[in-house]
Amino acid sequence: MEITAAEGRDRPAVREIWLACFPDDTPETAEYFLKRLWAPGRCLVGRLDGRAVTMAFLLPAELVTASGVLPLRYVFAAATLPAYQGRGCFSSLLRHAHALAAAEGAAALFLRPAEPGLAAYYERFGYRPYFTAVEEDAAFGGRISPAEDGICPLTGDGQAAACRDAALEKRPVWVRWPAPVVGLSAYGADRFGGAGCYAMGGGEAPGALFFREWMASPKNEPAMLAAAAARYPGRRTFRRRRPAEPGEPAAPFGWLCPLTDRAERLLETAAQDLPYMGLALD
């Protein structure tokens, strides 16, 4: 198998793999992501007989810790055409991705398995549960005016990324995403926040409201709930994903594959650090 960075000629094949492996995505959704993700060296493809049959994006991110910042690569949209699955195609590509990321100076790769059954597969390659999150139901409420507490819609990707970073900066370990990735994560969603608080999700989809990120201190929580209630009148409850707090149970959310001794040592303190990645571009 030939494994290289995707070229312009590979884009139709990458789109084909995407739509074949992620059936919940429409062609418009796939094109939206590809248009914004496509950049030199960001996507790897594996070819058999000249045809791209497997792929993965390696997106840049940073792990912010009390002792410094570590460069990361996020493994995203990892997929193989159904007719070529089970032949070791993606295994070869993933090993290549590890070597490439290490050569570029990354301290670790990380990912969120697309389904629970894939966790064991990735663990064969050195990935271990590391990031956590809490998902819970919550009720709208609060009579505080969001404007009075500085809660407002976030329209630009840079503004949203800065607001998200500020809401997380006091946590022991968390992932800082580039502004374009923060923007991608909000496809079809709402974003609002203020000093030390941030929320992303909701959107116009039918059914239960889901905020894929929700960060608010006890002081800011009433204003954030009021802001959400104002955006969705008539709705009483919603579901949210948020960082875990010390002493509360949290579910595994992301897997880390260390490439350096420093990154390896982070796994030893995960229980107390409660590392948070938040976004999975889901």
C-alpha cells in the first residue's frame, strides 16, 4: 500500500470514502467539512493500485497543562471503503500517521472512537482512555437578563475560540483547538458566552436540544440558562456535555496515544487532572 499526503486528485476519492463510511452525513455536509479541512499535509490517504481506499485527517491542536503546552494531532474522519475493510489498510495508515506525527514534533495523537466497539481496536495501537466528560440533562430557567451578565452570541470563529479558551484556562489539562476547528464543530449550532463561560450546540435540528459544550461557573450558570431559554422559547429541558469536576463520575470521551515520555507521564495523573478535549467534530 502506498501512503501519502492527499493531493488535489484525491479529493473525489476522499469524498467517496467519507460518504460511504459516514452515511448520516449528506453530500452537502461532507463538502462543507472537506472545503474547510483540506490543506497540504492535513489528510493522509492509502492507495491500492493507484486508488485511494483509506484515509484519516490529522488536525493540529494543543494540550494545555500546568507545566506547559504539548503539540497534538487529532485523528479525524478515519475510514476505509467498505470493500477494502478487513485487509489491514487502515492499520498501515495509522502506523504511518504515528511516525509522521512524531517526526513533526507532536507529543501525542488523540481521537474519539466513532463507536464504542472501536475503542479496543485503537487500544491495540497504543491509545488509552484519557479525556473525560459529563453528559447530563438540565432544565432551562433563570430570570437574569443574559445581557446584564455579558452573555452574548458569538459570531466569529476567533471570538468563539477565545471565549472557549478563557472558560477553560483554569483547568489542569485541556485541549486548545485552532479557531477554524472550533468553527467546524459549530456547524448548524448556536454559540454564546461571556467572561468565563461558553456554550455551543442547540441548532435547528428537531428533537431534544443538545449542547455539545457547556462551561459555566456556578455564578454564571443562571445567566447561561437564561440565554439558552431565550434562544429556545417553549423548551424546558436540554442535554449538555461539560467538563467533569473533582469528585464526580465522568465517562471516557477521548483516547490518547503518547509519542513522548512527557506525554506518557500525563496518563499517570489523569484521574486527578480530569483532562478535557470537548470537541470531537460530532
